Amino acid sequence: MVSRSAVMMAAIAIICSVQVLSASGWSAAPFQYPISAVGQQCVYSSGYVYCINGYSSDQFINNTYSAQVTSQGISQWANQTPYPLSEYGQSCVTSSGILYCLGGYNYSSYVNMTYAATLSDGMIVDWHALLPYPIGAGGTECASTVSDIICMGGNRSYVGETNLTYYTAIYGNVIRNPDGSGFSAWAAARPYPLNVSSASCVGSGNYVYCVGGQTDSGFTNSAYFAALNATGMSKWFATTLYPMNDSGIGCTLAQGYMVCVGGYNGITYSDKAYAAPVTNEGIGGWAYLANYPEPVSSASCVASGTTVYCIGGYNSTSIYSDAVYSIGITQVSQQATTVGIVSPNAVTITATSTSTTTTTTIPAGAGNKTALQRIESIATPTAYAVIAAVIVILALLAYLRVVRKHQSEKARKP
């Protein structure tokens, strides 16, 4: 019989490379936003940032601006073609050089109008009315995938928050003509799991990921994701909760990570910034980034390469902000070594990269769960799943070697 102590003495050393996030501190951009505003919707396309509408000086506005992104940051802002409506709380996305905006709230009602404009070298070229969104709502959140626009939630007049979700196919870089080309009819998708407004969503590949928002009963840290396929949209799947119960979080996609800034929980404004990897398995573990320079909600964030820019918002002193801040986001390869499964002695895990070395020790007698928890702290979800599989396989091989050695020794005894 193989003794329990013999098996427990087995320790496994592996070497693997994992990707982790490295971020610089926040810095002020060379040029502030032209006006102090909250709720403007900003997007990035082909070297330029475009911002639309918002609320400023206690009034709804239809101002639009653009600025080129250079190696020094965001350049001087320029006026662009005004949006057809003065409103707040609309949602805007880009795809193939076309800017799409829908919904919002004006002085009298929630609207369902959808507009599109061509983006060209920093210019917003005309606005065209498209097929209306199926409901009038403000605080609806949209994201674009490789072929579709997906919109969910929002606040409806006399109804409150909704969970209705719709999507539409995008056909290349053609704005819809009178015959309907370029933009398909809105199709109902499976409802979002919560009635929510002012959530924050990003699209990546064929997937959309959403976090936070305000629900019928308060503020939430819920997180869900869904996929678009040839037959439509999948159901929503629960994924890693956001670290805080907030609405008005400014989120964008950068380097395969969902990067989120600020938010409001009904009492306080947040200056926290977090990032998490997004995959076809959902949102991974959230990592804390450097504090945003000021507590803020409803800042609008975009990404250009490895840099995230956040614009405007409403800060803790009840002031509309004209601030523009940026932070660098990069992935760093780390080498994780000396991982133990079960051992009566302490086992050390060391992660090294070009910039840092992190060491963590598993206490004596720790088991698989503890080891995986330590690995999780330095690896992305996919990476530590692979590591876990390798560990299990190597553990079995180690066990078999111990068994064979024991049987061989037993066979040699007279």
C-alpha cells in the first residue's frame, strides 16, 4: 500500500508564461474639453476622438467635437456638425467609419430616434435618420461587435428601468439609403437579466460585456455577457462581478481588457479604476489600476492603441468637468515557476517580468485550492485554467511514479 505521506511529499515544478496588465499613472491631456459637460458620448475612430451632445450649463446641448490623437495625446478640439437633437443620455458607437447614436432624453420626453454620420479625417459629415429604436429611452447602453450593434436597458417615461434588448446588423460602411441598405431592422433579443439604466458595455469580436448600472431597487455590481452568432443573440451569462455597486461607470476596451473608471452609488462618486480581461468565457478577474485624478461619474472613455482617454463627467463637487485624462495600458508577459500541488513544506510561486518580480508562498500543508488561488492572482482566466490542467496531469504522473516505485520495491523483497 502506498503511504499517504509518500503521496503528500510529491511536489511539482512547472514554468509557464502568463499575460498580466501593467498601467502607468493618469496624466492630464494637453488640451481640455471645450466645455464643461456630463453625459457626452465619445468614440474613437481612425486616429480621432469624437464627442456628441451632453448636458452643460444646466441645459441639453447638441454640440459635437473632434480631436486628433497624436503621440503627445489628444490635440486641440474642433467644432463639428451639430447633432440633430439637443439631448442627454443617448448612446453612440462606431463601426467601419460610421458613427451611430440613438435614444436619449430632451426637455420633454425620452426619444427613440437613431442617427448616423460618416467620419472622415476628424470630421462628422452630415447626420442621417435611420430606422428608429423600438423604444424611447435614456441611459440605454450600446456596444458594437464585428457585425452588429447591441443595445440594452435604459429608463423609459412612466415605466422606469427596462431590460429590453435589441440588435441590428451593420452592412459595411454604407449609411442606410431609402431602400434600407446598410442598416437592418431592429430585432428583439433575449432581455437583459435586470431592469437597468446607465450600465456600461463594451464589444469585442462577437461578444458584448456589460457591468453595473441603476436598477429598480438601487445600484448594482452585476456583470453579464452575450454572444452574436449566425442565428441571432445568445442568452446573457453571469460573469465576474464588478468591484463596486455603481452606475455611470466609464468603460472602454483596451488591449483585450475592459477598463472602467469612476461611477456613482447614490451617495458618493468614485475615483477608482479597474481592468479585467474579456474572453469568450466572460470577464476575468478585476485588477485595481491607479486612482482617477478626481471622483467622477459619467465620464466617457475611449481607447487608442495602448492608451485610454477619459473625458468630462460629473465630479464630487457637483461640477461638470472639462478634464481629459489618459493612462497607458500594456500587457506584460510573466513567468510563473515552482508551483506545488500538495506538500508538507512551504512552496513558493515566483512571477517575474521585465519590470517586476512577485513572490508568494503557499503555507505548509496547503492543497490544490490554495495553489490555484495564488496562481489566479498572477494569471488571466484562460492562463490559469491551462495551468490547472497541467498541474493535475503532472500530479497524476507523480502519483503513478510513486506507486510504481513502491510496487517495484515490494517485488524485490524476498
